[in-house]
Amino acid sequence: MTSMSAPMKSETMEIHGHSPGAALRSLVIGLTAFLTVVDLFATQAILPSLTRHYNVTPAAMGIAVNASTIGMAVASLVVGFLSPHIDRRIGILVSLVVLAIPTTLLAIAPDLTTFTVLRIAQGLCMASAFALTLAYLGEQCSSMDAGGAFAAYITGNVASNLIGRLVSAAVVDTLGLASNFYFFALLNLAGAVLVYFTIHRVEPMHAMHATRSPFAATIEHWRNPALRSAFAIGFCILFAFIGTFTFVNFVLVRAPLSLGRMDLGLVYFVFAPSVLTTLLAGRAAARFGTRPAIWGALAVAAVGLPLMLSSHLPEVLTGMVLVGVGTFFAQACATSFVGQAASDHRGIASGTYLACYFLGGLVGSAVLGQLFDRFGWSACIAGVAASLVIAALLTVRLTLESQSAGSPA
């Protein structure tokens, strides 16, 4: 990962060798994100297979697969609170190496309880690396660079959704469930290798000036109406995303759509447009403001929801594209806003946002899973729509206290 702002180029984090341009910087940021969270959603592509393997209901399997969000919520808070004392390079590196352990053990998980515990362990490791990277971007990027850096990182997240699901479906279809988890363990180690050779040096965080203690900063963040609203928006975004892309798998494999396992994996090319559009989030927020950018993104997602109720595959796929584009775009804007709105201890602010974000995913899988099991797909979609409306209402409060602190909201 390269330097994110010119004044800090020689003091903070840099690529070995010559300083690359913005394109290479974005590539490294995105690839780091991809290898950090590729395990998070890839398993959703094989949900029907896992449901049959463990002989459980879709709701039960949905909660087990998304249990990683429990670990991610906890780790985001803990790492955010301790981030001033954690060396960024070592923290990210260790997290990715340790992540390979529960990923490997998932291949031999004998029951749903063990599977769930291992997914929580995965979440702890993924969120540690994720939160530390976001904290670094918030602390070291200038306000001019922050939007693009965050957008590149979230774009890597989007790519992990697309490529991870495709790879997972292909490996399971060809080699079986166990081989899938072994392969993803290798990807975790590849992420550690990238960090080892890319991140050269990080200024010790305890040496950086902070105006408040971590506890006082946490309280101050929650007292800030804009940050508090951003945390809630993050909750709503993953609530909607999880509800859509977890349970649509069961809709796709049932009549009248009746897709096969490999076809189900190919469906996730619906995330391809999101890889491109999310990169534009930083520019859109800078040009139009954070609030209009998020409102526009949420509106795009909302338009896609009724299309997903269709019995025709092209319409369902179009709806999935729109929901993916809208939710990822909104997440990129909200994540960047948190990095700019926190006056200090941005690691804590980022960690709190991520904790709320991932908690939204856990609640979404539980609540919307019950709606899906009890009342069907239409009720699940209605729950998703409600979360988007709440996020849109909360966006009204996203204003920076000092316009000099970053791009205007």
C-alpha cells in the first residue's frame, strides 16, 4: 500500500521501490481489501449446498454463514479502541495469517454449531485487518485523497463478492465442499504475503498526537449526531445487503427459476457493475455532496427491489445489479464520511462504524431469515425496503462540523 498523501510520503507507509502513481495505489488498496474479506460473502454462493449438507433450514444456515458478522462487530470495536497502540503492518499481517486457520477447519466442521463458531473466528480476523486498514486510510489520507482511497478499498470489497462467489461455486461444483475452504485459506495467506511485501513502514500510532483518550473519544463520537447517524446508516446498509443476497440464493434455485449450482455462481456477475460504479463514489461525494450521493445510491437500490419479485430471470438479475450498485456506493460514501467527520481517533470511529455495519448484517440475516421462512420472499423484500428508507432518513444528519475538515457533506 502506497503513501496516500504527498506530505507523508516518506514518513508513513510506502511500497518497496519507486513510488507508484494513483492507479497502482488504488490497485494495491483494492487487492488488499479483496483478500481481506473474500471469505465473508463467498460462502453465500454455496448456501443451498451447505443447507443440504447440514440438513437444516435456510434461516438456520443463513445465520450460521453470516455469523462471521458477530466476530467482525466485536473485533471492529476492540481493534478500533486499541488502534492507537497497534502497529498497522503487523496487525494486518497477523490477522490474515491467523484467518487461514478457521478457514481451513471449516472444511472438516462436523456440525452446524462448529461451523458457526469457526465463521465467528473468521470474522474476528477479517475485521481486525479491515478496521486497521480503514483506520490508516482515515488517518493518513488528505481530504482530497480520502474519497478515492476509501472507494478503492470498498471496490476491492465489491470484487471479493463477485469473484469470491464465482470461485466458491466453481470449486464446490468441481472438487466438493471441503476443497472450497482449503482454497480460500490459501487466498488468506496470499493476502498476508501482499501485506508483507507492500507495506514498508508505519509510524507507531502511539507517537501520533491525540487530543483525547480512547474512551473519551468514543463517547465524543457517539455524541456527534452526524457520526451517530453514519453508524446507523452502516447498520441499515448491510442489513439490506445481507437480506437480499443471502436469501435470493434460495429463490434462484427454486421453481420457476430453478438454477443449478454453477449457474448460481455465474449469477454473481451482477456485482461486476458495482466494481466500476463504486470507484466513482469518492468523486460523486466530492462533487455533489455526501448526502445527495447516498440518497441517489439508496434510490437505485430501492428501484431494484420490486424487480427481484419477478418470476423472470432477466428482471431478477437486473434488480440484483441495482441493489448491489446502490448499497456498495452508499457504503463507500458513508465510510469516507466517517473518516472525515472524526476529528481524532479515527481508528475508533472506523471501528465503531464497522461494528454497527456488521451488526446490521447479523440482525438482517436473523430477522429477514425469519420473514423468509415464515412469510416468503415478498416479506423479506419488504424488510429490505424498510431498512433503505430508514437509511435515507438518517442521511439528513450527515454534515461535517467543520467544512475545513474534509470535503463538504
